[in-house]
Amino acid sequence: LSRCTRLLAARLPAACAAPRVRVASRCVAGFHTAPPAAVTPAFPNEPAGASVTTGTVPGPKSKQMHKDLDLLTETGSVMFFADFEKSQGNYVIDADGNTLLDAFAHIASLPLGYNHPDMLEVFTKPGNAALLAHRPAMGNMPPVDWAQRVQTTLMSVAPPGMDSVTTLMCGSCANENALKVGFMRYAENQRGGPYTDEDAASSLKNATPGSPEYSVLSFNGAFHGRLLGVLSCTRSKPIHKVDIPSFDWPAADFPQLKYPLEDNVEANAAEEARCLEQVQAIIDDRRATKPVTTMIIEPIQSEGGDRHASHDFFRKLRDLAARNGVWFHVDEVQTGCGPTGSFWAHEAWGLENPPDFVTFSKKM
């Protein structure tokens, strides 16, 4: 299962744990109910179920395509080849005609399924076709209606307290650019104004003061992307990091809660308190040498193992960051856009002081 599909499944009553993702919309108070007769299925041509005709997956056509592609690029993670034109709804049809229930959703990037009619309609509208046909330099020459498009789409679902948005290419890009903005704003605050000639000259030599030795604090088990900067914040699997140079950035422990929660209240409160104390100790230890400018955290460590913490932990962590002048960056690349029950997972925390940065991608 994809990470976000696991999150969704974990929040459904046990009676809803059927193999079809769309059964979630048919569950009321823990019981299966028939969909209302007036509802038109989103995918009228969706297959009735999975069907494998080749005996094994991948089949012979996918295997041959794998050999062909392997001559051109790295294919170590390729499982099979998909026919995107034939795939419908929750089902992906592979090159050999096998029909498979897709709980992977392209690493949680396909929340509405394959060939959703509304999505296809959007992509065929003349006004959108012109955008799809170009790769504009958005920082120099955005489209004439760009402000309206951003306001009626991304800003219409902006997290509480957030009043601006920057569009980028992917989740790693979003995280990395948010860190850069944090560095620049922190440095400007420390200087009390714009950078100096000395800052400019030394930055080209990767030397201080123009290239300051700032730190980003992340959490053990975190995944924030694979680009060179955010890779120093990623701490989930060695395969992402081996042989790659990294920044000297610290990590604190993410709470390791015991379950059932109701039977481990005191132990879990103590564990979260320990992690908060560790965060404060790291900030204090590096303050004079390599100060922490930003702490970055996922509402749920998805790739890190479906790890959760209490709302109280996140509220205290946010307050700790504010007290220490550290930017609070919430990475919602996996959890944003509804899979946890609220549009943004951090909305459930009940923060009085919103995050300084919220990043997203995938489904958005």
C-alpha cells in the first residue's frame, strides 16, 4: 500500500477494511451501506475487480519493455509497465492486460484514480491547453490570469494563517526552497538589513559570512526528499543517503509511542517530553556555532514507519520553536490534501500560532 493509502485505511472502521479503496465512501458508523441510487459512479467503466491473465506479474510484455528501457536508463525500481489509457478508477491495467487494484497510487500522487472524467475535462479545456503546451518562466512572465488561478485553487484551501504560496516542481523542491527562504530571512534578521558586499563576495567562495554555517533540525525516521539539501534532513532509509555528501545538521528523536494509547498514557507523555527536551538541548548546543534556523517535521512519519505523535506534542514543539526564534516548517507532502480527515493534517493540532512554512506536493 502507498503511504497515504495506509493512513486512510488506518482511520477507517474495521468493517471498511475491504480491498477496494472506494469502499471508504460507503461506510457509515462502521457498517457497509449501499450507495444512494441517485449517485452516478465516478468511473462508469471501472473494472469489476482484479484479473491476472499472465500467471505472474510482470508478464512477458512488461519484461521485454523492462529490457528495452534498461538499455537507456536505470530501471531497478520498475515493477511493470502501465497502460494509462486503459486504466480506470482504482484499477491499473498493465502492458499485458492484467487488471490490478492500485493501492500504490504512484506514491500517493493519484488520489482520484485513473482517467477521472473531471480531470480529463480540465485538461482538454482550451484555456488550459495553452498552459500545458508551454513551460513558462513563472518568476519573469507568468500567464495573464495567474493571480486569479492561484487565488481560486491553492489559496482557496490554504492552511489557516498562511497568506502566500510559491509554486514549484515537486515535494523535494518545496522543502528545499522553504529551507532557503528560512536561511535568508534568518540572516537578514541577524544583520538587521540586506546583505553586504562582504556577504556577496564570500558567498561565491562558499565561505562565511556570505555562506553561514546554519543548521536545520529534522527528526530521526523523517523523509523530506532526495535533493542534495533536503537529503541531509531525510533519515528514513540508508539507500537514499549512502555515498552522498551531507550537511552537518542535527536530528532529534521522533516520539516512539506505545499502543494501545489508552494503556500507555504516562509512558507516552514521558517519551514526548524526552523528545522535546532533546530538541531544546540541540538548539542550545548549536546556538553559538551552527545555529538551528529551522526545524522541519512531518505530521505523520510516513516512509519512516507510520509514526504518530500527540497533538499536544506538536503544539509544544511549535511553541518551543517560537521561543527559540527557530522557523517551524511542517512537511505535508504526504499528509496534505485530505488523507487524515482534515485537509491539512496539522489543522487537527489546534495551533494558536500557525507554522512558518507548510509544504505540499503529490496530490496537489
